[in-house]
Amino acid sequence: MTTPSVAVDRPGQWAYDGWAMMIRHLQRLRSAPSLIVLTLAAPILMLLLFGYVFGGAMALPDGADYRAYLVPGLFVSIAANGMMTGMITAAYDAQRGVMDRFRSLPVSRSAVPLGQALSEVFVAAVAMVPMVLAGLAVGWRIRGGAASALGALGLVLLFRFAAGWIGQYLGLLLGNEEAAGQLSSLIFALTLISNTYVPPTSMPGWLRTVAEWNPISAVVAACRDLTGNALPQPGAAWPVAHPVAGALVWSLVLLAVFVPLAVRRFARSGR
């Protein structure tokens, strides 16, 4: 059994260790070019599938363009995928004993999950570039100004950061890559039960309530609002009616819950 090292909690050392772990995760991507291609191409394929295959059957209020409605939702779906990738990566490392080796090193216990979460944010930021270009090509436009658009990007990346911590906690909890892969399929269900693809107003009452209190819905609504693509949401729940505040609150709450859970689980795994 590996003896856990004493955590190093000095701010400078914590930041250095977290940076080193982030670089380690990014370097792993160099040996998996297919994963990079899939990360960049998957949202664009979803845009083509939903925008052109199903888009003709979608009727939005005031005759709004469905593809312009869809693009901000796909931005947030990129962020939500941090739960899937974080979970699979953490489970992979735990199953192969990599986490045990990390715990034997004289590094801060929070630095290892922090590095992975930061790498998830970097990957999401890169994936946003082709997605923005594809969105502009199909008719989506930024109508809220540059500052608002940057605010939308910041909220999406903040949510990706929170999603990465959720995924790591679940991956460490499972400790099995196969189980993590099976559970990751549920992440897509979370985006379906939200306002990512269709307005919640078209759902039954109870399902609309669930969708509007889904954290993904708040971030999507904030992204649409800040880029000037919002639709009227009569009678919407508070997180959707106040999307920017709702997105911030949900992201901070998720971080407050899952950062300590992931760090504690990392420190205790293998005991």
C-alpha cells in the first residue's frame, strides 16, 4: 500500500504543482490525436445533425432561427462534457495505480485534481474556436457586443471548470474505467433535459421544472442572453429568468460542493 505524502499547502507550491499536473494532462493528448479530433469535431457534427436534420421540424417563438438558438446550447454542451472526460480520466488513472503514485509525491493533494480541471478548461477553450466559426457559418451572430460575448465565454469556461471537478469525483469514486465509460453516457441525457436543444416551454409542466433547474439550462440561457440570442421565457424558473446570476450561482455552488469532495476522495483513495 502506498503511503500518502504530507500535503504541501503553501500557495506558491500549490500553484506550481497544479500547473505541472495541468501540463502532464495536456501532454497526454499528444499521444491521442484521435481524441483531439473527436473533441473538436463532435460539437460541429451535433450542430449539423440537430441544425439540419431535425431543425426543420423545430418551431420557435416569434419565428426565431433554430440554428442560431442551437449554437449557444452546443457551447455549453462542450463545457458539460468536462464531466465525462474528467470522470473517465480519473477512473483510468485510479484503476492503473497512477493516483497512488501521485499520492506518494510531496505535492499538495489538491494540485492533482486542480491540474486536470485546468487542462479541461484549456481543451474547452480550444474546442470553442471551430465551434464559433461553424456557428457563424450557419447563421448564428453575436449581437450583444464584444464585452458580453467575452462574458458568455467566461461563464462557459467557469462551468467547464466546475464540470471537471464533478467528473473527477465520480471517476475517483468509481475507480473503474469501464464503469465510468458506461456512466458517461448519462451526461448526454443531462443536456437533453435542459434548454440546450429545445425550449422547456414545449415540455410537460413537471419536466419543464426539472429542465429549468438543471444547471446546464442556466448557463445556456446566460450564453444566449449575452450574445443577443435570447428567447422569451414566460413563467420561467429563477435560474432561467435571471440567467447570468443563475449560471454564476450554479457554477459556484457546484465548485463549493465538488472541489472538497474530489480532493478528499483523492487523498483517501487506496487506503
